[in-house]
Amino acid sequence: MPRQFRYSQLLTSTGKIYPFEVLIKAGNGNFLEDSKIKANQIRTIDKQRLFQKIGTISKSTLIEAEKAILIHLDIDLF
């Protein structure tokens, strides 16, 4: 099993949502407040550095996050 994990920064500051960001409404994935995924800030870390699971996003939110990553990387698949 790979030891590395890719993640994107999650912020609760949701004033403006850019095309490379995805809004996660409070309650979706057990998030307590509105948050956003920032696809322009993807990182790779060792899984041992993860100590607490915050929540799990829905499949539709995951698809939106994947689209945001493609937008940020200027990859046109559609």
C-alpha cells in the first residue's frame, strides 16, 4: 500500500469561490461549517502525518474537486 497521500488544502473562509475551488456546504461529509477545497494547493504527504479524519466528501463533491484540479492544471478532457 502506498505510504503517500495527496490532499488539497481545506479552508473555512468561503467568501469567493474560484473555478479551481469547490464549496463544501456544512453537513456534507460531517463538516461543521461551510468550507472549500483549494485545488490550486495540492500537496503530497506521508500517510503517517495524518492523525485525524475530518470527514468524507460525497461522490458528487469529489467529482467537482477532480474538475477543479483539471481546470487549475489547464487540462481539457471535456
